[in-house]
Amino acid sequence: MMQTPPQPRPTAAPAAEAAADVQQKHDDELRGQNGGSGKDFPLKFCTVCASNQNRSMEAHLVLSLSQYPVISFGTGSAVRLPGPSIDKPNIYAFNSTTYDEMYNSLKEKDPRLYHANGLLGMLDRNRRIKGCPERWQDWKVGVPRKDGVEDGVVDVVVTCEERCWDIVVDDLTNRNSPLNRLVHIINIDIKDNHEEALVGGKGILELANMLSEAAREEREKAGPNFIRETVDGRVPDVLAKWQERFPGLPALWTVGYF
Amino acid sequence: MEATQVFSSVEDQLQQLGSARALVLTDPVYWPQVLHGILPIVSGPIVQLRRWGADFLAETFSTPVVEAGEKLNLAVACLDTMVRLMDEKEAGILKSVVQCSASVYPLIFRYICNNREDAATWKKMDVLKSKILNLWDTGPVGVRLCCIKFVQRVILVQSRGATDPRLADRSEISLSMVPTNHPILSLPALDAEAQGLLDRLLSVLLEDPRQENTVTTTTHNGESSRITGILIINSDATLTTATLNNLAQLVKTRSPIAAKIVSTVLSFNPLAIVTRSNTIQNRLMMQCMEKTVRVLLLNIVRANPQGPFTGKVSQHLTRLSRMKADLLEELSRKRAAPTPDNDAVKRLKTDQQQQQHAAVTPTPTPPLVPPQQQIINGPMSYAQLYSLSTDDGMNSFDGQQLPLDLILEIINRSMYNVQQHNLDAAITAVRNRYAALLRAFPPVPPQAFSQQSSSQASSYVPPPAATDESHAGYLPDATENRIDKQEKEEDKAESNDEEDEESELQLGKFRLPPPPTLSREELRESSFDAVNRIFSVIDQFDKTSLVSRKSKLGVMRLAASNWDREGWTTLITRLATRGMGGLQGEEEIKPEVRDSDFDDEDYDEEEGDSKLQKPSALSNFIRDKLYMCIIEDFRARMDIAISWLNEEWYNDRIMAKTQPNRQPQYKIWMMKIMDGIFPFLEGKDRMFMRLLSEIPEITVELLQKVKMLCLDPDRAVLGIQMLHFLAMLRPPVRNMCMDVLEDLWLNHTELRGQTQKLISKWRPEVLVPKPAAIAAAAAPASENTGTSENQVAVNASGGNLNGNATASSSDNTNTTPMVT
């Protein structure tokens, strides 16, 4: 018998393709390393940071380029982007203001400043990935979606900051897990700047690859009592191995329920 | 050939099923229809389809897009399929079915509540439940995680919610839904099952369940294996965090079981894993479990900040962070040579485990003590006499290696936890041995000892040798004392301790020698130490708000009912004031504790009246500490100041009756505190008024200080508010306050804007314009307030009382140049 995935998944997120022609070089490099590793046994991922702009979106891009089904969220009360000074941030609403609108509004305000600090580049990347930043707290888990995760649930939530992990775990606790569905919530601590986001994105992709590899191994394992096991019991092991390879990105994990 | 055909058809079917699923995801209306359609396939022989079906079942009962009512109908229809799927051996399928069951269980439960006759459906659910519970300990980890969720759902459904019917959520499915005379559902049975499941669920936080099993099976070796069982905590962070993340809902919505859960979580030590083996993975898992505990506890507390757990939880979290910091520091120090000897953590773990062990998990019965075991013919050491363990390792363990405080801690804890009948059995066993020994060696008291004890023998009554229960505790006490004594003997004469030991075993009479008398210096040192320790205890308590500090004991409350900050404060203030009363009284009899001897610090600030009896040095030491303590942070410790000063004042009153020549302490210390506080008062320190209003006696000197405050432009408002407040709410000092105010009015025109209202309210006569002569006459007198000031008032009122109560301010300002 061949190993057929129980639920056929779309081969690639359309958003990923849109992004691909912008960052051709960056992407080719990633593809070369991890070509399609998510494809044949895709765990579904969700990346979370404060504003759903920098770290979670970099990871979103990187994971979707490797064919992983992925969605992303922010846990803040609003989207906050740096402004002309530290006390004048640009604030936008979650779920309604699109990346495109933010891009245009910043370009209008001060194209030189926002080009120089990288915001325009980031928003340009983001608007090719999805429509608008989404707020974690407003996510209706399990409601079907139009993007890569059509059934609206994921297997692994990756947060990019300990505070976000706290909020996510706390929020899931308060939701009282109406779906009864298992989810691993992992934090990878990434500093909120462009360079660190790139490093963190690579780390998250590697973690996704390692988890998927472990899942594949477990599924093909035939134990004495049970066959086709799942990755759940391997997560501590995989995470520890990953942490040894990425000591600069402190990890945290818990088993929660949607 | 055939195989490929089957394969391709399976492939086709999966594709069809995939598009069916895509359809229901976009339009959930078709969901029931599709589910009914796939049920036969799910029971079919093709494993790929069964896999797909199990996932689809789980999704159906999870998804928020299908209505609950619809789900109930589907659930009844799907039970058979689910029961059948539980026999699969694939972890993926089992995971889905267990997840699905967790969603279905509450639905079926409610259905059975309303459909009393449908025993068949409940039977199916019961079969499903028992299959899942069987997998809970034996299944693959992924399945076990789903089982944990299922168990949480069962506990939620089968326990009672809020006890107050007004708070109960009607849509919630709980034991309260079950009608009392239900033919299928038995309330006590359901409740008991939930309790049992909860214990099993929490056991992962207590210790390794496998160890538990070995303990209960190997009774002959129970003692030692129980100890290892305590030390080894289930390392499986996966199950632990999953369990923890399921507890918040139980705590928040099932108040009857909340306390048990919280206390188990508080006793769980997430740091223990590292002490077992310090690997990178264990360190990481330690962090993960610690954070999960933290988020859980904060979630519980935040949901109900006034709840019963808030204090304990916040204390626990502070302690946990401190322990974690210590541990990490220790680990980084020991990184080079990691040893498994992290005492602090291990100790805590053992303590907590022991504590919890008695509370929640059944304590394995210790082995029956072989009563006459190893009665050695010949000399026998105390260790041999008292060791009841059959384990060689335990017997060869030298208890003297442990630090004394640890031993005390262990004894304390175990005395709380030990079962009475076990203790009785152990005592009887030792007593029998002892009796056997006595029979073997008839008592021949050695010369030296009998001489020494003869003088004390009259006061000692030897314990009766009876074996009845009521005397059970007596013998060990006596023999322990004997050991104490023996140790002392050893100190004195080390040479012949061997004979002593033997001979003493045969002696029935002894008396503990009195402790060596302390020198005055030592006495003083140790009392100061004790006081310092009490202060450090007071410091450690969190500052709780007045509301939460309010005692729940009501009328039963005593001054120090609880050993909290308040209790210790009461203790220390009374120690300073009344506590030394006895000592002072005994001065004449016991010259060695006389104050003047050890009063080398001089506390006599004022009037070196030698007739006045000064307080003892220790009292004053405590007072000084109290003073320093208050001055360090007077805003936060105002309550200490108030209770202390009240105690002083009260004691002054009491003592004045019996010892008229005692130097009163209240005024001295009150003024000292005020001197300490006043320079640091700020304009916004309105809390200070509370201090003024609650101290028992206000003196003229104190009001003079307040007056000085009024003259400081920065704090004038505060000063005047104080005077206002006191004048208004403490009638006995109203006149004194008004004297001050009047003085201000007359001599400090810049304050008139603020003082006018008060003066016009209580001393309107001052406002009356006076003839220059009278004013001039009053002027010198007003400097030192008092009677002459009143004289002025009398004069003024005699002149024109109701004339100019509303005298214009310009009039008043005109009078001032004359007055000053």
C-alpha cells in the first residue's frame, strides 16, 4: 500500500506564488535547501507575533514557500508601526486595514523615511502574501478559510515572542477548547527587527522541517501494539535537538487544545 | 493488476471524499447529509477510507459551523461507528476518535438526561468511554493527549458547577442537569467516577504512575521503593503540560473540586526534572513546564482576583521564580561538573511530594513490622533498636550526616502525615524489642549514674510498661530524652561511652539535666537574635490590602489569630510593651537580668530623673527596631506605628496603676516617630492624617510640630487639613487645635485664606475686631498659647459676640499689624 495522505492538500498557497516573483533570489535559495519538504506530510502551521507584520510574516512567507499550509496572526490590540519618532507610531486596525492601504498611506506620508527604515519593503512583501493583518484574539478557530488552511485549524502554533506565547496560551485557556483538538504551541524568541526576523524565519522553517520529518518517521513506524503513530510524543525531543542547533533563539512549548 | 485497480479506485474514492469535504466546508448545510453518506465507508474494509472517515468524524463534531442540535442527532447516529473505530491500531485514527468522543460525550449526556428510556445509547457511550480509559495509560502519546481532553470533558460533565444557582450557566452541561430519579444515570456513581478520574488526571503532577504501581505491588520492600517513587517524577512534559492546560476550566467552573486541583498544581514542582538529569532537553522542558504552570495560575487568579487562591498563588509564583533563578544559577556554576545533588530542589520536591502524597494519592501501607526481628543477642545500638526497616540501604544510612534543620523538617512533615495505626504499630514493635532487651539484660545500674540520678529520682515517675494505646506516645518521648542525655554524657566523658550506652539501656530512671545557665551576654545576644528573626518574618509578608487582610474569624478573632503580618506585628509590639513586664517585676529577685546592668545604651532622652524606672534593654531594643522599621518606610508601615503606639499608651495606663514610678513610654516614642516622619512628609501624604487620628493621645508638642508644617509653604495645606480634621473629628483635642489655628491666624497673615473658614466655624470670636489695647495685651500671651489665649477669647466674646461673625477680611487684616 502506498502512503496516501488522508486529506489531499493544495500544492502551494497562491499567496506564496505572488510573493515569489518579488523575492526570487531569496526564495530560490530557500527552495534549494528545503525543496518541497512540507509537501508530502504537511503539518499545518500558524505564526504569531505582536502586529502580524515583521516576524510572523517573514515566517509565514518562508513556510509557505516550502509548501507548508500556514496562516499568521498578531496578538496586539492594534497594528503598530514605527513613525517619525518613538512617541508617534503609525497605528492601524487589525482585520480591516489592508497591507496595501498601509503601504500607500506611509508612502504618501514620507516615502524617504519609510523606505529607509524598511517599512515600505516589509509592507510590500506582506501585501503579496495576504490581505490584511489578523488579530489572534479574533480568530474563529475551525471556521473554514479561503487560504492554505481551508479547515481553519492548525497543528502547531509558533509565536515569535514570549509575551505572545503567554497571550496565546492564556487565550486558548479562556476559550475552553470547544474543538477538543490538540495543538502544540511553541515560542521562538525573535527580536523585532528585520535582520533577526530573517534569522528567526530560517529557524522556524528548520523546526517545521524537523517536526515534519519526525512525523513522517512516526507514521511509518509499526510498533508492537500500535502503528502509524503521531509526532506528538516526539516534540520535546525534536525541540531540544533544534534548540541545540539554534541556541540564540530560546524556545518554549506547551500542549494546548483548540 | 487487481491491486492497482483497487488502489486506483481507492484513490478515486479519496478524491471524491475530498471534494465532498470541500463542499461542506464552503456550505455546511450539506454536512449532516455527507456524514450520513460516509458512515458505511468508515466501517468498510479499506483502511485509507477509515482514516479519512475518522478525521472527518472528528472534524464534524469539532467544527463551529455545524449547529449543536444538529451535532446531537449526528452523535447518536455515529456512536456505533466510533465504538468500532476504537479497535483500530493506528494512532492517527484513535486520536481522531478520542477527540470526537470528547466532543460527543456532553451531547450524549444531555440527550440521556432528556431521554430517560434510551439505555442502549448510553450503553454504547459507556463502552466507548471504557475503551478510551483503557488507552489512557497504554496508548501512543498522541492518543493519550486526546484521552486527557476526553477525561476533562467527562469530569466537567459529571461534576457540579457553581453552587449558587444564580451563577449557574443554564446552557452548561453538568451533573446538575441530571434529574434525581433518572433510571439510567445514577448521581452518586457519576460523581464518584468523576472524582476518580480527577485523581487519575492529577496523578501525573504527583509522581510517576508506574512507580506508584511498583510500590503497591512490592509490599515487602515498600519502604525504600516508596521513597524512590517520590523522588522520580513523571518526566513526560508532554502529558504534564497537556494536563495543566486542561485544569483552568475545571477550576473556574467547578468550584467543588477547585481547591483540590489548585493545591495539586501548587505542590507540583516543575523544576524537579532537571535535578534528575541535567540535560539540555530536561532544562528546556523545565522551562516549558514552569511557564505553563505560571500561565495557568495567573489565568485562574485573573478570572477571580477576589477568589480564595489569590494569596497562595502569588506567593507560590514568587517562590517559583526565586527557585528557578537559584537553580539556573546553580546549574551554570556546576556546568563543569554536574552532580545530582541539588539539595534545595530535591528537598522541596520530597517535601511537597510527601505532603501531597498523603492528601491525594493512596498511601501504600508500609510493610508489617517484624516485631521480634533481629533481636541480637548482645550489645545493641540505639540505631538498631529503633530501625524497623528491613531494607539494608535504609539501615546502613547514617542519619547524622544530614543537617539538623533538615532532620527536624523531615520529622515534622512525617509526623503530620503518618497514619495513627502505623505509628502505633511501630511504637509497639520498638517497645516489645525494648522489653525483650530488658529481659535479656536485667538492670544493673552502674555506680556513677545511680549516684547522679538518686537526687532526682523522686521527681520522676517511670512509664508504666503497659501496652495500651493511650500511652503510645509516652515511651518514645522518654527514650528520646534519654538519648539526649546520653549525648550529653558523651560530651562529658568520651572515654567510657560504650559502657554508658549499654548500662543506660538497662536503666529505668533518669532525668534530663537542667540546661547550662546562659551568661548575661549570651542571653542578651539570643534575645536580640530572636527579635531580629521576628522582624525578618514581618518583612517577608506581602503587603496585602486592608480589605483582604480583614479577618474572616469575626468575633472569634484574637489579636494574633493568624501567623500573618498582622499577627506578628501584634506579637512584637506587645513584646516590646507588655511582654517584658514580668522581667521588670522580677528585677529585685534576679539581679542578673536587671536592666541597669545591661542597659549600656542610653535611652534616657529627657529628664534624667533617676527615680523613674526605665524599661529593660530588650524592650528598648525592640522599640528601637520598631522605630527604625517604621521610619524606613513609614507610608507602608503606618499600621505598625499605629498598633505599636496604641499598645504603648495602653501599657502606660496599666503600668501606672501598679508601678507609679515607671517612666511612661508613649510620649517618648510617639514624638520620636513624629520627629522621624515629619521631615519627609509631602503635601500629598493625606494618609498621614490617619496616623494622627488613630494614635491614642495627641500632645501639645505634637500640634506644635503640625504648626511648623503649616508654616512650610509646600506643606501648609496638609498641616491645616490635619488641624481641621482633628478639630472636627477629635473633640477632646479641638481646643488645642484651635489654639494653634488661632495663633496662625493672628501671627501668620499669609495663611489667613486657608484658616479663615475654620476660625469662623469654631472661634468666631477671634475674628471680631478688638480694641487695640486688648489686642496688644493679648499679643505677648498668644506666643505661648494656653490659658491666656483663652482669656482673649473670653474677652472678645464678652465684648461683641453676635456682632461681626462675618467680619470682612479687610477688617481683619487691619488688626494684624497691631497684633504682631
